[in-house]
Amino acid sequence: MATEKILDALYKAARTGLTGESLAYAAGLTPIEFRRLMDFDSAVEHVVGQAKAEAELSLADTMYTAATEGGDTKAALELLKHRHGWVAKQQVSIEVDQRISIKDALLEANSRVVDAGFEVVQTEDERKKRIKDSGGLHSVSRLRTSAPKETEKS
């Protein structure tokens, strides 16, 4: 059982924010003695919890008073952020450094040609001749137009 003197010392230390070993030593206990008292005496846990709650209330009240009555905008901002989940708008700036790849530009130009009514065609004979001439396999294409037929008006 914790004595009144130990409970008072624990209350004072917990109210200032101490926890764990620091709380034990401030109350004149070893960490092992403190853990045993916490396990076997519910008054110890109650006193420590009560001290922390009273300290938090006092600090919150001080911040609230400073923000609402004292005009402390920093205190008001901290209360909004930490107690009410408020987040300031963030501005994002994006800069793009665009570089053109020759390969990509050729592919894009080829797609525009195909979209414009042309089709890329390679006959089997052309393919065999190109492979033979180049000494290896690769695709060589030529353009052939496929213009739409005009319809006659009656």
C-alpha cells in the first residue's frame, strides 16, 4: 500500500508531465517499486491519472484563454490544428522541364500520318529484300496513300 506521502509525491511529479522511471524517482521510489505499487494499489494509478488530467485541463484552459481573450493568434492556431484537426491550405507549384525525344517525336509524327488517311504498308517481297540488303532483321516501311473514293452524284 502506498502511503499518503508517496501518493502526494506521485501526484506532483505526474502533474508536471513526468512518466515512467522519472516519475518513480521523483516520488522517491525505484522503477520496480513503482510498477509493483501500480499493480497492487489502484490508488496509485488513480492519483497518477488524476494528476495528468488536471495538468492537461489547466494547460488547455490557459491556451484557450490566451487565444480567445488575450488575442494570441499563435495560441488560437495551435488549438485549431491540434484540437480541432484544422489544416491550412497548401499551395503546390509544379514546374515541368519538357524535353523532346527524337524517337518519341517520330512516333508521334507517324501516328498523325496514319490518322490523316495514310496507312503504313510493307509487302512481303519488300521485307525480304530489305532483310537481305541490310544483313539482318528489322522492319522498314514505306507509305502508300489510301485516299477515300469520291461518290458520284446522280
